[in-house]
Amino acid sequence: MSVTAGVSDTIITIRDKLRGKIGQTKVKRYWPGKAPEWADDADEDGDIRMARAVALEKAFPIQEDSDIVRRDDPRLRQEENRRQEGLDLEEEDEDAMEEKRRRLREKLLQRQQEEAALLPEEEEEEEVEDEEEEESEYETDSEDELQRVEAEERALEELLKKRLQERKVETKQIVVEEIRKDQEIQKNLELEADTGDVDTDDELNEAEEYEAWKAREIAR
């Protein structure tokens, strides 16, 4: 409703009240205990004032006036500005936090991708290390086995040499014993020859051959 319409309604209402009041004016008798006529007039005046107040309220709402006052108040305007700035800062903080979360998610994703890319290389390196370790263990075992076999061969060779030496000693002892026996036999034969006084060239040759053989055996 416009201001002009509100004022017109107020004027019309007041005019109608006044017309009714003037048209019905006459002298009336007063009765004890009865409210005087002017009391009704006072009520009517109150109605007029109420109607005028309502019309003015419609024409000029109090809420609008209070809004105008609040907008014109520097303190309220400053408080409103601070509140708006606070809202702006909150929005900026939320934007900054969202940007920070986004960067963090990107960083985590990049790290996961790098770890996934390095995983096959690490597995391959571990396999190579395992193979090298197994090969080293095999070489160590082979070297230990070779040394053990060589030690056994050396021990066997020493044993064979020892047995051969023992056999040589035994053989020499046997030869010496045989020579001794032959010498005994030869002495007996010589004694018999001396006793029989028999000596021939054949017997001398046999004796020489025997002595030569005996010397060879002793030299061995």
C-alpha cells in the first residue's frame, strides 16, 4: 500500500466518524447511574485515534522504519560488515582447506603410483640376490666338497705309500733271510767239498753266479 492511499483511508475514516457524530447531536436527559453521553463520544474518539494509527501503520510500517534506522546506525553497519567479513573468511578458509586436501590426495596418489612402479624392480632385485646367494652357497659347498675329496685322496695316497714301504721292508727282510739260508747252504756245501776233496769248474761257475745274484738282491 502506498503512503497516499494510507493517508486517504485515514482521512475518510475520520470524516465519517465526525459526520455521524455531528448529525446525531441533540440534548438528552441525564439519568443517575447511567454513563454520560460524552463517554460514548470518548469511545468514538478512541476508535478514531485507533483507526488513524492503523492507517498510519499501514502507510508507514514500523519495521521498515526500524530497518532504515539500523541501516543508518554506524555501529550496526560496522557489525554487519564484520559479520560479512567473517563469513568471507570462513569461505576462504574452507576453500583453502579443500585445496590442501586436494593436494594431499594428489601427493598420496603419486606416492602409491611410484611404489607400485618400484615394486617389480625390488622383486627382481630380490630374486637376483636370492639366485646369487644360492650360487654362492653352491660354490661354497662345491669347494668344501672338493677339499674333502682331495684330503681323502691325499690320505689314501699316503696310506698306499706306507704300505708299499712296508712291503719293501718285508721283501728285503725275506731276501736277507733267503741269502742267509743260502749262505748256510753254501757253507755246508763247501764243507762237504772240502771233506770229499772234490772240486770241478762247473761248481765254481755256479758259486760265482750265486754270489752275483745275492749281491744284486742286497743292493735292491
